[in-house]
Amino acid sequence: MEDPSSGSPVVQDIVYAIAASPEFAEDGICFAALHSGLFRSSDRGPTWHYAYDCLALPSGLPTASVALSPDFGSDSTVFAGVGGGILRSADRGTTWEVVLLPTPPPQVTSLALSPDYARDGTVLAGTLDDGVFRSDDRGRSWVAWNFGLLDLNTLALAISPDFGKDETLFAAVESGIFRSTNGGRAWREVPFPVELAPVLSLALSPAYATDGTLFAGTEAHGLFVTRDRGQTWDRLGEAMIGGAVNGLAVTPGADNSLHIVAGLGQVVFLSRDGGQNWQDCQLTAEGEVGFTTLAAPGGLGQGALVLVGRTDGEVQRVTVP
């Protein structure tokens, strides 16, 4: 990827987030949020183009989060989180509407859309220092919903696959994890061991409504799982997965087990049995380059493609073994 202001290769850049179309196998569309701005690919990741061209910015616009509508194939909606506001596109990232958040301008770190977005128009945004904002009108206006959220340094969000029924959200923060069961109106701290915080990444089981499973990647202590909606926690892959877990993706397996991919600073691991056993994806980080985030838009079956963000501003493609 290239610096949009100079056309020269980015020397110091970082990929903060990756999001892909729900129809990725057919349309190949994905977005990468970087310090230098937002980039779009329509060929499953080999080539990328700057998505903010229509804004005619004098320099790159640091973008820390990106999310696509679950109905992207029909509504073409993309959201991007930046310092002080949220950008919304209804044409696959060709043009953008800018919505400013209340001052002082917060940094939007994470975005999550309701699985029933087509019906309820609900979008959640996590920020540094200012907690969680919610929109019920497809991102046109936003309100801070932080009652009970005692730590406003939000690092990641996870939304229940059955949000339309259970209204459940999780927020990863500097001090641990908070849960809301009323769509973000009120929050309660999850009994996650405080000595394991901060929590950098979250991923819910696709069957959360029945199995109550949530995975949490920490900054310094590896990967943890709860199977009772956050009441008790177990460590996963202790012999292999340590330190910072920067990215997580969970998909259903053909045998009703959960497939998990976890991105650490220098390696990516895969489990096909809910986290009991792990294998190295044989993805190499060269020199000082590290891995920052990941997405598994086509699932985690053999031969599937995983997109992995790096600290040098590149997105690496790896085929699942």
C-alpha cells in the first residue's frame, strides 16, 4: 500500500483493522484500516486502492476501525472510525458522509453492526477515553451509552449473533471486559481476572445463544475462553499462545466444533476443535515486522484465505492448511 499524500511507499504504517464483504468469495471485496487511511481491495487482497479519494484530503486520514453491513451485498454500506468521528459510505466506499462525535473528539477504536442491521439500523462504536456510542439510524447520529461502563478505554467490541433477541454486547477495555444485555443502555463488569487485562480482542461463538462461548485475547497473557457467558474463564493453548493476541476469528466447523484463528505478534495459530489443540499456520513475519489484526472472511476450512494485517502497512494473505 502507498502513502496517499506522496505516492511513495509507506515507511512507518500499521494495519489496525480488516473487514470483508459477507459475499467475499464472490465479490472479493475487503477493506483495511491503516494509520495512513482506508484502503479497498476487490480482488481478495493482492491489490489495494485508497478509499478516501473523494474527500481530497491533503494527507492520509488515520483510520483505526472498519466494519461492513451484514447486508453489504444489497446495501453497500461501510463504516470507518477515525479521530473525532465516523465515516459512512452507502456505495462500497466510493463516497463518504462524515459524522462528527461530541467534543473533545474521541478516537474510534472499534465498530460493530447489529446482525439485524437491515431492520434495526443499529451500529456501535468503541472509543478511547469516551466509552461506547450507539446509533439507531444507520450511523447518521450517535449517543454515548456508558451507564455502568466503569472503564471508558474501549479496545474491542463483540456483538451477539442473536442481538435482535438477546441485545448482548461485550466491550474489551483496559481493565477487563464489560457486558450489556440491553443493547448498550447499561453495562456490568464481567468477572474476568483483572491481573490478565488489558483485553485486546474478542470473538463470540456463532452459536453464542446456546453455548455462551466468548474468546478473549489479552495483551500479555495469551488467549482465554468462557463457556458460561463470562462467569468463569479458562486459558487456551498455554504451551503455544502467549503474550499479545492481537486478532481473533471464530467460525463454525462442519462437525459442530468451533474453528479459531489467533494472531500473535509474530505467528498465527489455528484450532479446529474449539481451542483444545493448535497448529502453526506457517506464516512468517520478517525482521521487525509483526502481525496486528486478522480476518477470516471465507471461514477456516482447509484452503480458506485469512487476511493478516502487519506493522509495516501490508496485508498478508495466508491459506489455511
